[in-house]
Amino acid sequence: MPELPDVEGYRKVLDSCAKGRVIQRVDVRDAGVLHGVSARRLRDALEGRRFTEPERHGKWLLARTGDGSTGDGPTLMLHFGMTGRLVCGRPDDAPEAHDRVLFTVGGGRQLRYRDQRKLQGLWLAYDDSDVVRLLDQQGPDAMAVDRGEFEAALSARRGRVKTVLTDQSVLAGLGNLLADEILWRAGLRPTGRASDLTEAERRRLYTHMRRTLRSAVTAGCVPPRDSWLTGHRDDPVPTCPRCGGPLRRFRMAGRTTVSCPRCQPDEP
């Protein structure tokens, strides 16, 4: 599933492929990925405008548009669900089976929203109030949140710490892989109560979240490196890259969770 680093990568794709370019044509090949807007209204709202500076909040990508003189056009809001992605191609490239919406822009480029399972998709925000409404249930972005806000959010939640970290209304951007990686690096078990963390543990968790996100954003994904937990979670016999002990796999809130009993003990 795309997490914050992946969506930041898609923001860079949009920036390099389409920023500053006129949207010449919007081709909706599958209206099933559109939410609250028809294919015709999407075309009417965007064709003739320019993509401006794209933004990201958590797992949401905000494709801002303008009319050439101002940046005050509609905002295309993209959420990638399990299998969505953005790719840059050319208008004469044959569409792939899962290319759902194609944006042909100036300079002979085409931005494509590609999604196999169609669990999320595209929304259109006509003004900033619509953007605020669509992001209303999102917490602060995990890359932008400051330490005080992060610690306050965790200390106020009684849920299990992994569940709290992946709750987008608490903190926007972290998913299953990132949460497991960050907790392993911080030496904290995922099943502990967020409200039971000490001040030192909350600070350690924040520090490792920031470091992990910076590395993952640089890689454009949560990288399956040998030195990372992510690099071993799917091994036939997964072992911890830090201590060499066996990793534990179990389910939390319907998702596979991986941790190291030795490095993330139940008790300090």
C-alpha cells in the first residue's frame, strides 16, 4: 500500500511531468475512480488550466491548478488506496489495462492515474474550503508534525501504539510497513498502550519516526534493505537484522504485524 514516502514520490512525478503545463485533455477511461464528480465535470473544470505547485498531506496528493494568471483554480485530490500510482508517459504510448484517468499536458507529456483495485481514487476540490473539508478527518502530516504535537497526540490515546500511529486522524501518512519499522527502531512493542509510553519513549519514537521517514522519502518507498526490518518481514524464516533472533508475525486490526521479541520486549 502506498504510504507517505510513495506519495511524496508521486508528488515529484507530478512536479516533473506536469507542473506549469496546460492541461490539454482529460480522458476518463474508468469513472469508477471518481468520487463526487462526473467525468464531464472533471474535464470542464481542468481542461485549459495549468498544474501548479503540487502538495502532499499524509497519503493525499493535492494537484493544484491555475488559469495562467493566478493559482486559484480547482485542486485535484488523489488518494492511492492499495494499488494506485502516478506515472508520466507520452500521449502516443498505448494505455495499460489499469490506466484509469489520463491527463495530456503541454510538451508532449501525459500524466496517468493507474490503479488496479480502485479502492480510492480522485476527488475535485473547487476551492480551499473543499480541500479543508476533504482533509477534515486527517491529523497533522507525519513529516511536518512537531515533537510537542506528536507527544500530546500519543499521550491522549489509550489504544495500542501501532494502531494509534496508523490512525490517519491522529497522524497522517504512516501505514503498516512504516509503523512496524519505526517501532522496531525505537525498541517499542506495537501492542503497548500509547498512553502508557514514558516521555523518554515518546521522544525516542518521534526521533526514529523522523529519521525513518527521511530515509524512506529519499528512497521513494519503505525500502526493503537488509539493515531494515522491512527487508526481512517476508523472508520464509524472518530474523531480526539487529540481533539475529526470530521475528514474530501476528495480526493487529486485520493487518500483519512484524516485531522482534528480543529488541521490542514486553517489559524494559
